[in-house]
Amino acid sequence: MFSTFAEASAFAHERDVQMLDLKFSDLWGRWHHLTLPIAQFTPALMEEGVGFDGSAVGLKSVKAGDMVLVPDLSTGFLDPFCDVPTLSFICYTLEADTKAVFANDPRNIARRAEEYMAQTGIADRSMWGPEFEFYIFSRVTYEYGPNRCGYVIESDEADWGSGNTGGHGHVIPLHGGYHAIPPKDSLSNLRTEMTLHLQQMGIPVKYHHHEVGGPGQCEIETPMMGLVQAGDATMMVKYVTKMTAHAHGFTATFMPKPLYGEAGSGMHFHQHLFKEGRNVFYDPQGYGLHSRAGLAYIAGLLEHGAALLALTNPSTNSFRRLVPGFEAPVNAFFSLGNRSAAVRIPRYATHPDKVRCEFRPPDATCNVYLALAAQLMAGLDGIQRGLDPSAEGFGPIDANIFAWSEEQRATIRPLPTALGDALDALQADHAFLLAGGVFGEDLIQQWIAALREQDAAVRVRPHPYEIRLYYDS
């Protein structure tokens, strides 16, 4: 929004801004913030920053946790959810002593990935279009203790909630929500309010609609944008979605599989590369209008697909979604328009500037900056190695593989079906992430160790369904 401190300061004065809010991502992709009186928004703040404990959010060790935040002026926006005029910025995280940008700052890793891309000479710009799927529920409660465990989700849109709607009868059955229209789609006005907030904050929106999931599944989609910008937009979409829902007495979640037997929520990433204004992926004679470089990029995504899932799907719940059916991409192949493929080439994107691929496994439990950077590094590795997706056994496959026999499906390389499998894959295959110093070995090992703890914590806890299955043993 701003290019200079003077510009930002003048805006704050003109809008009678009273508070300054500094937002930053932890290692796991969740926002944190601290708030200062606007009087502290000075040139000194831009040079010295404000201190915080990086060890509390997974960025550093306890013995050396001191860090500082410095606002990225280009990210400024008026926060619509504050009671007094508040100017918000997404921040850089810096070392407290040297004021150097912290190497493992997720936004910095995303920035380094694009810098590395430019150094390779393959492209000078990457463009990204995440799709945001989420559920809006009426109420959610949960508990876990030694003697009780469970959760309850309520949605007034769902057919099971018809008794809570006053008897109007306009409810949505399981899997029946795709592009539902009001009055069945009772959340349209809420999504419109989210869209207006996002546009006022500088995030363009292509459209919003009800998704397949009957009990309140929604989608908001933004246009293609640069890598770091797409990461920032993702954080803002999640913030606005949750805050708008909360303001109206609802609750929003990007959890990939909150409901058994209902559609999960993914975060598909559309992506392509440009050099000197030309789409590197475009070739009018290629499969899906893709050039050899574009197909090699796809091969890189699929070659490293198992390892990527440890970064793009880093939760045990991610793999409740990644099961056959529900359009879930569980196999490493590519296709033109096939939504069960891990990489889909959209049929409708035929203009030379629009031709692109879509990596479909990811979900919003990822740290979006790391997920973006990792996908770019995998694709670049495919181009640098000249990989051919067909020669590597990745298709294309334009058939419905769920109608195939077991023997036919066995010819396709599967993606991990559990978090532990994805972490094993990342441990064995992460050299492509280290190229150009984009990712550090220490961060990858910290990531794997922390997620193994989460995986173990879920695995050792009795599940409510186990009581039904085994209690009378």
C-alpha cells in the first residue's frame, strides 16, 4: 500500500489512525500480533524495530529468542475489525543484534525462492492463485480429557440442522452445496462482506460461492499474483474470513476435514512462470498448451510430491481429506481437467498468458510461505533436470482412475496417506529445497521433529470410534 514511510505517516494522520498493529507469521503459518500507539510509528521504529520473543512462536531457541519486528510498508491496511482506527502491517522478523533479516523467517524464505528463480535464468516472475475453501459453522465445541473426548459441530444450513432454522426447510444435503443459491445458501451475504473487507484491504477477489459441502462450505478465489503477495493475501483471507464470521456469531475453519463423510477443504495452488513478460509454460503445440519447460515443472512437482506434502499438508487431519473420492488428489499424475489428478491443467485457461498448472493436494494447515516456496523449488528442479512427466510415469491420465481396476491403479505412484509417511519422504528428499540457500537444513529438521511429535500425540490417544469398535472385546 505504501512505498515510503512519509507516505504511510501522512495516511495515518489523514485517517486519524490511533493504533499501529504489527502482524507476523510463526513457523507453523499462524499470525501473531502486537499493537503500539500510533505515536511510536516513527523512522526509528523502521530502523530499530520492536522486540519480541521468537522462541515462543517456533522461530528460535529459548537460549537466543530475542528478535525484532519491522513493518513491511507495502503491506499496510486499515484493519476493519478494530474499534479504533488501526493501521496494520505484515512484518519482517529481524535478528535483534545485527538487524539482519532472520534467515528462517517464512516470508524471507518465500522471497529467497523467487530470488533463486531469477538467478537460474528460468524466469523473472512467478504467479500464484490459491483457492480458499473453508467451512462456516453455527457452533463448535470440543473437549479432550483422560475420561472423555469429543466434539460437536452445528450448521443451520445442514439437513441435520433443519430443526434449528424455524422450519423454513431450505437446507442442504451432504455433498449438495456446490453453487447453491439462497435461501439454501444462507452465507452469501456473509461472504460478500468478507469480499468487501478484502478489497478495501487491497486484496482483489475473483468471486465467491458455496462449495460442495452442504453444512456451510464456502470458497473465495483471488486472481493470480506474485509469490510473496499470494502468501500475504492468504494470511489476510484467513484473518478476514474468521473475523467476519466471528462478528456475526458464526465460526469459520480452514481445517481440511472437519466432518466425516463430507467434502474436505483444500487450498489448490494455480501457478505459472514468466520471463520478460512471456509465459514460460505456454506452447500452442504442447499437451494442454504446455511447453517443455511447463511440463518439466509439472514433473518436478510430482517427482517431489511426497516430500512436498510434508510442507503443504502438515497435519494429521490433512490425510483425513486425502482419501479416494471427494475429488481428493491421492495419486502422483497430471491431466488436462481431471480433478482427481495431483496436478491439473485447467481446460479453460487457453490464453497464452493464462496457461498454467494447478497443484491440488495442499490445504490451509500449511505455512503458506513455506508451501509456496517449496512448490516453486520443486518445479524449478524439474526444469533444471529436464524431467519429462510422461517418461517418469506421471501420465497424462485423462480417465476417471476411480473406475479403474486395482491392477490399473497400482501403476500410478501413490502420494503419502499419513503424515508420518510424508515426513519420511521429506527426510529422504529435500536437497531440492536447499538449492540456492532457500531453505536451511536446520529448519527442515526442526519442522520434521515438531510434526513427528504432533503425529505421535494423535496416534497414542484413544479415538471415540475405537470405543464403539472394541469396548466389548
